[in-house]
Amino acid sequence: MPASVEIEFPAKLRFLFEPSRYKVAWGGRGSAKSWSFARALLVLGTIKPLRILCARQVQRSLRESVHQLLKDQIRELDLEDHYRILDTEIRGKRHDTLVMYAGLQGHTVQSIKSYEGVDVVWIEEGQSVPKRSWDILIPTIRKPGSEIWISMNPELKTDDTYQRFVEAPPPDSKVVQVNYIDNPWFGEEMESERAHAEATTDPEDYKNIWLGEPRGSISGSIFGRQMSIMRSLGRIGRVNVKKELAVNTFWDLGSSTGNATAIWLHQRYGAADHFVKYLSDTGHGMRHFWDLLEAYREKHGFRWGVHHLPHDGRANLQGAELINRVEILESLGKERYGELDVVAVPRVTDLGAAIEITRRRMTDAYLDEDECAEGIKALDRYRYEWIEAAQAWSRQPYHDQWSNGADSFRQWAVGYQPEGAPVAAGYENARGGFVKGGY
């Protein structure tokens, strides 16, 4: 690289070169956010040695990282004399700058400690990072002068990243909304695409995609209308645990591939369904979740009702002895109670019918907005899968980090029958009765 070189940047993003603990750029398509973040990091890495972590919430392979974008910018800026591009990382030649990549999903407090010495973390697609990941990552990045950079196209107003860094940013933050109009290199092809979208797409979709304005509900949302109704009726707020009432649990079980185990805690109060707590975590067995449940029970002094596991809770696990998770949970409860009421909700044969039943029942429920915050996000973000080839929504839900929470909530809708409530033919529940619902 020459002794001096002109680096072009959108004016709104020049703050990337100014010291700050948090640097956040949010907005819509065509704003050059990712392009500018990559350039800024590479330039700063030629001035002094930096340990840079480029992260996303979900990164199953390096192809899902910004590795290719950084490679392209090294060539575009004529920085080959400064950087050695390797298969899984980028290393500085003149300084000890190191660029690494990671997915945040599945990390624990222990596993993420290897990043304690990082100078800069760049979170691309920050809108998808949930509270749990932020709570693990932020305390880990504690090197003096370390910075956290976030680029994102917001999706929902209720997303933790939007609430945390845009609605109420922490001290020492620089937060900028940047859109296509702020990009001096926004080309004619992109402008043609944008104008077509403005003329033909739903106004809310256009504002979200091109202006970065968060939606009231996610595109393709399965429960968006119901969540909106619940909020308008004040059914998402403070829900007190009543120690005289039993607490039921509804589970979706995780797996060795990184899927989360999700659990809703529920009380039937008169004719109302109260959800008082939501738990979710990855990489742990039944003992871990039972200990969390017992700690919560001891804090509030209630008794257990029925624990509802999905149908695969009866599937045998491979090991020294064949045992399923229904039996594991029963054995954990036996240590203290002698007997624990655990059932497996029968397998759903018509997922569309189960979703419709959940929609019908959920608007009569109450959710604690603090204790169930992550579960509420899961219900907000539960969506159908988009089929690119057909340019249409599938009737199958999209499986991501949010679907486990929605699936466990569905165990309640199809598996729970209030004692004494009338039954209607149509959908068998875990105890052989039926859950009301037309389909």
C-alpha cells in the first residue's frame, strides 16, 4: 500500500474511526454498512495490532461469515502487503493483527472466554442476537479500550438488540441510522430495484427492508396477529406466581446438534392461563433443567403440577442403559417427591391444525413480560419458511433459534386440558382427551 491512500466512506459512518465502546449502524438495504465496517477494521488493523472477532448469532460454516467480504476489501484497498489471507482467518504481515470468526449460538460463559483478549468485536446481522448471547458476550469483551461494533437491519421493535442499542443505548455509544440515501455509491441498478420495491411491495415491508424501520411483526409471522392482540389487551405484562396453585411445565427438547431445550412454566388461574416463567438453554441434560426448575419452585413456594414433554420424550436414548427423558425426569423428581407427574404429548400429525389451535388459545393467555422475555421473542419471531424458487411462503415453520420456544408453547395448546373443561372431538391430548379447535 502507498504511504498514504484515500479511503472512501459514507459520511455517516466515519464515526467508526472514533473511539467508543459501542458503535452501532442500523438501517436498510444499500446503505454500505457491511462494506464500511470491513474497510474500517482492515485500515485500523494496518495502523496497530488488533485482535478482531467477526461474529454472527448463527454461523454453521465460514461461508456464512464475513470472511469473503474482508478478502474482497483487502484486494480492493490494495492491502495484500499488509495481510495474509488463510482458509479460516486473516493475519497481519507487518502487525500482529488477527481476524477470527465465530457463531454466538451455543456458546456458554466458559466456552467464550477464549475471546477475552479481543480488541474489536464486529457483530454482523446484529438484529438476530438474543439477550442470552449479549449477556454472555459483553462481559467477556473487557480488555481496556475494547469495542463492540454492530451492523444490523432491524426486524422487530421488540428485538433485544434494537431495544438495547437503539431505544436505550448504553453509555459511551455511537448509534447511527444509515440508509441508501446516505450511500454516495448507491448505483442505478440498486435504485431501480428500490424504486420497484417502493411501488409494488407492502409499505411496512418496504420501510423495513429499505429504510430499516422495525416491523410490528416479522414477515411470514405465524403468531404475529395474536401477539398484537395480546399486547392490545394488556395480556403481556406482570404475572405474579400464585404459590397456592400448581405449576405445569411444557417442554421442547434440545439435541446434540445444538437445538435448545425450551420450557414454559404455567398456572391455571380460574379460566385464565398464566405463563410465569420461560427457560431455554443449549448443551445441557435433564438434570441441569430440573435444577433450574427446582430453584425457581423453592423461590416461590408452589407445588408441581404436570410436566408435559413432546412425543420424543418417550424415545430411548443410547447409552449403557436404554432410558427415555420422560423416565429421566420422573427419576429426578422421585429423589424429592416420590412421584412426579410427567406425560408425553402425542405427536402432531397435522402441524397446521396444531398452529391454528395455538392461535385460538393464546389470546386468552397472560405472559409475564420480564420472566418470559425470551419466550415472547420466540413467539414474535416464529415464522413460516420462505421458498426462494417459488417466491412464496411455505406452510412449514422455519427452524431457527426461536422455533424451540414456539414449539414448547404449542405443547401447552395441544397437550393441556384444564380439569373439568368440556372436550370436543378433533385433537387428542396427552391424557386421551381432546383440545378444542376448528381446522
